[in-house]
Amino acid sequence: MLAPANPPLLPAELQQHVGYSRVFQPGRLTFGFIAPLESYPQTVGPYMAGHAAMARKVDDAGFAAIWLRDVPFYDPQFGDIGQVFDPLAYASFLTAVTRNIAIGTAGLLLPLRDPLIIAKQVATVDQLSGGRFIIGVATGDRPTEYPAFGKNYEDRADRFRDALDLIRTTLGQDWPVHQSKYYGELRGNLDLVPKPAAQKIPAIVIGHAGQSMAWTAQNTDGILSYTADPSRVAGIVAEWRSLSPDIFKPYGYGTMFDLDADPDAPFIPGRILRAGRKALIELFKRQEGDGVSHVGLHFKPQRRPASEVIDELAEYVLPHFPVGPAPALTSSALVDAA
């Protein structure tokens, strides 16, 4: 499927968002990494050694984004603790050691967090980053975490919608008036500061968060899903685009990957994206034509050193998928992000 000759434009309120417009542009495919920027065994967490230097490396190489997962606890049934650090605290650190790359969450577990505190935190990170922060939101897929927070796992999808509505109202309005089903009431006598650096801070759904695709297209600024079958991507994107034909809402996905040292190695279908760089370029060119906007690559199963893989992708793959120019920030930030 070929991308439309005149694809829908980026919504006006997001055209000046530095991070969002770097990652998501009509007709372009960009690449990011799902932290940590290292491989690690299933039963052992990442070491996080040299993580600041690795973040600077992918920033300097010209990649679009670093995505941070929200994994509060280690659960042996899942055997994965993400990038270890709290995503919002870590995002703030990463914005201080990088210059251009977008920093996003993939994704904040809204049913387990206080939405007003989230609003305060994400506006702060967005200001400190000079507008490079993207909120990725989710419900999580680990039932064992919910009792620890005193939350009901069964109502997580409903609680997710309520929390996101409260966050967007609080960030997007001065002196907001809002009645929440689960989290309380805003009566117009309180105003959260700071507000985002640009007119709007974007929120995208990670996975599906228990929501229909139609709801996500109507109520968020995009989706970063998961896929184990590239042959289905074209059909999924076509369905997604049909839900908002006049407004650009990006579709991207995250995947574990393993770049083969042999550049001619063929693509091997499966839960882990395995291929040499030539097959990857061919696959991603096809998906760019299908309308995929972003791919988040997860190093976990990588058999080669992450630094070596980043260098190869930067030299041979990125030139085929250049990141577009970032806009100037029109509204002044409270802090100098330089």
C-alpha cells in the first residue's frame, strides 16, 4: 500500500512541539530505542553501565527518540524490570545529558499513578527538556502490581480514560473546572504550573490500554503498538488511518530486535525482529510506504554490543530515513534548556 500523495498534516497545536514533530511527520519513518540501551538476559536485569554515554551516542547519531518503560516492581513471572529507574525521574536526567532527541514514556501506568502528580511531573520534564517530552500512556499488563497499589485490575481501562482526561484538562487549561470519576474534582480555584513548553503536550497510547482503536484515534495523539508479524502492518495502518482520515495521527510500533552481523542476512519472522541491515532497510522502506511513522527498537535480545549496533544503524540505515527539521519553540520555556 502506498502512502497518500497528500497525507494529512500534523495538527496545528502539535506542529510546534519539538519532540513530537521530530518523531512523527506525515510520510516519514523514524527510529528510536526502548531503554535500556543494552542487551540483557531474561532473568537478569540490565546493568545500566554507561547509560548516560549511550544516550548521548544515540542523540548525536540522529535517532528520533528514547522510550522509557514504567515497571514499578520486579515480578519473577515476567522476568523484566525495564530500564530499572522510574521513567519520569530518568526522563528528567536524560533531558539534561542530551540535546535534540525526544524523550518519551512507553508508557506511564495511569491506573497506578496519581494523574495530577503525573501532570505536574510531565510538564516539568517538558519544560526542562525544551519541549522534547512525549507522554506515552498505558494500563500495564501485570495483574500482580495492582493489589500493591490498592487498585482494582478489572476497572483499569475505565480508570485509564478518566486519568488521561484529567491530565489533559489540567495541562491544557488555565484554572480548570473538571469532575473526575475516580480522582477528585477541580473547581476553578487552582491552576497547575508549569504548563507545557508548547501549546500542547502530546499523549500517545502504548499498546492498546484496553481501548478500542476508534477511541484511541479520537482521544489521543497517536499509538505506539506492538507487532510480531510485519505482514499485518499494512492492514493495521490502513484501519488506523481510516479512523482519522483528515488529521495526521501517527501509527508506530515497538519490537525487540537483533541485528545480524552479516549485512546480507535475511529477515527471520518471529517475536524478535532478526535480520541483516539490507533486509531491514527493505522492510522499513516498505513499512514507510504503508504509513508507519515510527519504530522503537528494543535491545534486550541483541547478541552484539549495543554500541556497535548503533554505529551500524547510524551509518547504513538512518541515511534512508532522515529525521525532519525540528521547529523553533514558539512559547518561552521557564528554563533555559540549552
